[in-house]
Amino acid sequence: MSDAAGASPGNTLQKIMWGHRALEAELLIGADSVPRLTRLDRPGDPAPAPDADAPLPLVELTAFGHGSGWSGPRFTGTAFGARLRYRGHSILERDGWTRLTVELDEAQSGLAVIVELSSPIGLPVLRSSVRLRNEGHHRMVVQSVSSLLLGTLPSPDRLDVHRARNDWLAECRWYAEPLRDTVVDISVDAHQHDSRAALSLTGRGSWPTSGHLPMGAATTRGEGHAWIWQIESPAGWRWDLGENRHGTHLALNGPTDAEHQWRAGLEPGAEFTTVPGVLALGSGLDDAFGALTSYRRAVRRPHPDHTGLPVVYNDYMNTLMGDPTTEKLLPLIDAAAEAGAEYFCIDSGWYDDDTVGWWDSVGEWLPSRRRFPDGGIRAVLDRIRERGMVPGLWLEPEVVGVRSPVASQLPPEAFFQRDGVRLSEQGRHQLDLRHPAARAHLDRTVDRIVASWGVGYLKLDYNIVIDPGTCGPSDTAPGAGLLGHARAYLDWLSGVLDRYPHLVVENCASGGMRMDGATLAVTQLQSTSDQQDPMRYPAIAASAPTAVPPEQGAVWAYPQPGYDDTLNAFTLGGALLGRIHLSGHLDRMSPHQLALVRDAVAVYKTIRMDLVGAVPFWPLGLPGWTDEWLAMGLHAPDSPMAYLSVWRRGGKADLRLSIRRLAGSEVTAEILHPLRTGGSAAWDGDGLKVSLPDVPGVLLIRLTAVRAV
């Protein structure tokens, strides 16, 4: 979409129109030469009249000696962003994306600000980041800078806000409330200021998704509009929803000084780029999550795993629990191969020769001789390959135990530190991947495991939390050190994948504690949880596609010889619309039980190609942690088919589900899992009637629209 410039009515000197067939944006530059994003919507959506006097600039920041600017949700008349003057822009379309770059500067400080807006053509999704460059003559210390600032959302009276609590063993728990419950209704002109009432959410520390997902959503009540946002930060983040006289504003930030002890010290000529902020638009939550899912696929690193979706067996969950040995593994390997697994990952403990525990001694990543006495770990890896599977290993690369020889072999500067003291957290030191010695240590480790041992799968875990970060000699503040390390870690990981393009990497941090967009764009899989209870996992499995594309979301399926057929079918069925991660004592199962596992895996293999481009929907709304019935589906935008997983954990045995995209069509309903079930599913013309007589119960259903009625 081209831009237009020239004289305009009122105070507008220039108008910039930008977008594509699925997204339209309008920026107005007023008489003060300050650009403002005055419209962002989908073509055909009703839009408010552009207002050149809208109070929010395109970007806001705070810096020592240059005024407070952004004070929580409040913008002051002397805000730094209001002093950033327009000096030019450019539009570029390439590789399926359109990009708008707007250049600003501030005369007093000499700071140049480059706002980079981008969108994948055909998707109603905006990605925004801000690059700062000190073109002045003096050092400048920045305390915060917005990644995306939008002031055109409707009044808080019309909005519900949605957030997702994300705790260890209880990930992706969405909840909603009217925005007005938090943003109190007061005069927005009181004392000549906009309201200071706002809803703010913050993530801290090196687990960026601990507490809450770095996401949020707003929906209009009864009007069918939704906005979903995510902050792609591997470290700290903050978002705000507040009220101004024009409606509701949304601010997306990475780490800040006030919340994360983050500051960027910019010497003359130095630059800093924010983490991206992303906003997806839709006619409802399902529609907007679909757009966001497609965007996540568009920005991630290409990899054959994203289309192959091989079945992974991992020996940890409810099985070996970090205690692998040759004796225990060999029968599991045989049973996993019989069940249809294509990768076999040996989880934690394979390096442990310590009699007092390995937690605070890790770091060398050499195989235990005690655990693998005959032929070493290579004999076990060979057995995995002999059974037609790709071998994998668990690794926690960023930590070094305080008792590890590596703790004294690497220089002090290779570790996190504060005031010259090396940090210890739960008996472990944290490597700083900006230091070449730390990076070389991990490169040697991975080269040994992958190139020498032939491992094709790495599960990279991270089980400590460093808050607020590290402050080495070159760091302005601890939060800046943490963000610097996190970016260096992803750069190192990208280098590993460059060297080994078929290596598959699973991201894990005690389950889903590092389930952020920056990391998901690099790794191939994401652990969704460490949850061990098969009755609690469905709420996580059903909600995981809100945070990660389904083919990347590793969902545990841990059938056991001590479970009855109903419970085994339940734990297997919960993973079939994600990325199935088998575990459990398959080697102790009866032939009948192992056949049930094999049947479920076979079903997954028949449908996995349909999952590659599918987007999620939730006929019952976003799942609640204690809901008795749960439902999550996947559909490809141009396909007549949809897949639906339905779980029953209590309540009545019958349920009717509204499937809006298929309403009015003639639809066939086919139960794919379990193959033998007392449940039923039947289409009644506008919805699906489901019956599950047993608790727990699960059905995987394929819905196919034969023709429109």
C-alpha cells in the first residue's frame, strides 16, 4: 500500500498509509512533526476518524536527564516521545513481508529513533521494534523504550482483557475480566492529565514465562473484535493497558529500569534495538490466535522437523526420572521402537558418576562409566539406531555446578556476576554466553555429542532462575546483562543449527518457563510442562496452542502398565493434536497394552501432515484449569477437514459443541482415538453431539464437511 503526503485538513501535515490486503495502518504527522499511529485495523472493519491530536506518539522512552516521559501508564506533556520529530520513512516489500521504517530524532540529545513496522502479507499481524542510535556527542543512558505503542483501542467500558498465568506444572491458564474492573472510570481530564489507572503485567528474571505468558488479549463485548499481543523477549518484559481521552492504549515493552534493573548506556555512535512487540487482529479470539499461529510459523527458523513431526520417546516422565542405565534403557528402547517411536531421547542423569547427586556437579557433560559399564553410552546410542530411531540426549548447557571442574577451568568473566562476585543459584553458576570461553566450552560439548557420538536430538533444559541478571564490566545494569546473555544464547544456538542443520532441538525450562517467542523462533520443539498427573495435563495440552504452534508443542503421553485401558487412552489422546512425546514403562506392558499405544501412535502418523499448517480453535472457549469438559480443535484454513480433541474429567456424560466454521454444512464425524470406545460423536446440522460415558474419557474426532446445506 502506498503512502500519501502533503497538506491535509486540521493539524495534519502528512499522512502515511501502509499495509496490505489483511492489515491497514495509518500514521499522521501533525504540526508538531510528531508521528502518531492513529489507525490499525483489518480492511472492512469500522475505524474511528483519524485524530492528529491523539496524545500518544509513535514511540516512548525514558532516559536519565531527559524528563520522565513514561510513568507507568501515564503520558506527560513533556514526554520524550513527544519531542521525537519525523525526519523520513520508507516502505519495502520483499519475501512475503511488507515493512515500514519511520525515522525520528530529538535535537537536544542527538538521539535517532528508527521504528521498524513489519507484517507478513496476508496476515492481520503487526510486528514492531525500535532501534536507538546515539548521534549526539555525549553518553546517554536509556531506562525504557516501547516496542509498540498503540492508542486506538476502544474504551475500557467495551473491553474484556485476557491474561495467561503460567506456573511450573500449571502452564497456559487463561482468565478474563472486564478491563474496567482494573482501569477505574474517572475523569480523563482531571488535573489536565489523562487517567493514571492502568492494568500492567510484568515478567522478570531468566525464566521469561514464569508467572504469566508475555502475552495478553482484549476483546470487545458482543462486537466480535479481538487483539492479541505477545512480547518476544527472552528476558524481562512489561505490557500496559490504560485509558486516555481517545479510548484505550496498549504499550508493549521489553525490560525496563523500574521493573528489571535494565538500562542501555549508549556512547556516541552506539545502537540498541528493542525486543519485538507483536499484535494480531481477528473477529474473535479463535480468529486472532489463528493469525498469530501463522505469524509464528512465518518468523521461525526453517527446519525439516516442522513438516516431518517425528514421534519422540523420552525416558524421563513417570519413568526413569533422571536415573538412566544400560540395564534400564535397553528394554525401553526395544519397546519404544515397537510402539512406533522415531526418536529416543535419554533424559537427565546420563553423565552422573557421583554418589552424592549430580545437581551441583554438572558442566563437563561426559558420560557416566558407572551407569553404562559395557561399551559406554555409545553402545546404548548404537542400540537406538539399530532399532531405527534417532538418538537424543538431555543437556542443561547454561549451568555449571559449583563442584564441577569446569567452574575453575573457565575464567571468572565467563559466568554471571554482580559487584565482581560470581553468582551461585541452587548450587550452580550461570554461564554468560557473551564470553568467548563460555561459548567455546559449549561448542566443544555439542560437537562431541553430535559429531562424535551421532546424536540427532538435544533436549536443552534450564532449571535455575537468575533475577535480575548479571553486571559485568561492560554492563550498565544487571537487566542489560541478562538480555545480552539471552540474545547471545540464541545466537549460539543458531550457530549450532547452522553447523548441524538436521539436529532437532527441544527447548525446556522446567517445562514451559521459557516459552517465549524469541526462543520459539529458533528451536524446533517446546516442552509444554513437567506435569505428571494425566488428569491435570489436558488443561495444559488444550491451551498450549495459544503459546506455541501445535507441531512445536511437546505434550507428554505417559501410559503405564498399572493404568487401565481408559486411563491409558486418556493420556495418549491428549497428545495427538500436539507433538506427541511418549514416555512410560512400555517395556513392562502386556501385549494388549502395548498394542493400544501402537494404535495411538499410528493414528498420529496418519494425521500429522494435516497439522503442519493448521490453526487452533476452542469450541468451549479457552480452557479452564478445573473445567470438567475441555475441547480444542485444529483446522487448515482452506481444508474441509477439522480435528477435535474432547476430554471429559467429570460432569454429565453428554455435551453439544458448536463448530461455527462448519455450521450449516453436511459433516461426517469419525472417531480416530480410541479405536475401541464407548463414546460417540454425531453431527446434528449445526453442532457436534458428544457422549463419553467414562471418566476420564477422551475422543479424537475428524470432522469432514461433505457439502454445504
